[in-house]
Amino acid sequence: MINYTRVHIFVSGKVQGVYYRQNTAQKAEELGIVGWVRNLSDGRVESVMEGLDVNIDKMLSWCKFGPKDALVTDIKIMNEEYKKEFSTFDIVKTL
């Protein structure tokens, strides 16, 4: 059975200035995940992702570490109702 899921995450640590957003977008595209990622003014990275549950699991595993220069200290993951809201994965303006 094919299941789709949606997650909303907040990643803390050294996650800005280390290409975390760009690498997140690249990994999401590799896994067929859609949604967005952005920096927050408090130093965290926020993302909303939709896709196959198995691919979301792979993406979340990657997000816990990020790219080589990142240092993730915490990740908050909220499961949300799948909305089929996106058709691409984008880097959006910092909030």
C-alpha cells in the first residue's frame, strides 16, 4: 500500500551558513519530496515536506545530520495532514 505523509520540521544548531537549505532541496528532489525550506531569523531552519512515507523517513534521517559542515543539535518533527499542496521543492524567503 502506498502512503503519503506530510511533516513540518524545525532544525536547530549550526544550520545556517552551511548550505543546509540547498542540500535539503537537493536531497528532497532526489527522493521525490515536495514542499519548501527556509531560514528563520532565530538561526533555525524550517521545512514542510510531503511525499511517500518511506521517502519522508529517509529525508528526516538525513535532516538529523544535514550537510558535512552542519551541526544539528535538535529537530522538532510535527506530523500533519497530507494536503497534496506542492508540486516542487523550493527554498523560500527567510522569515
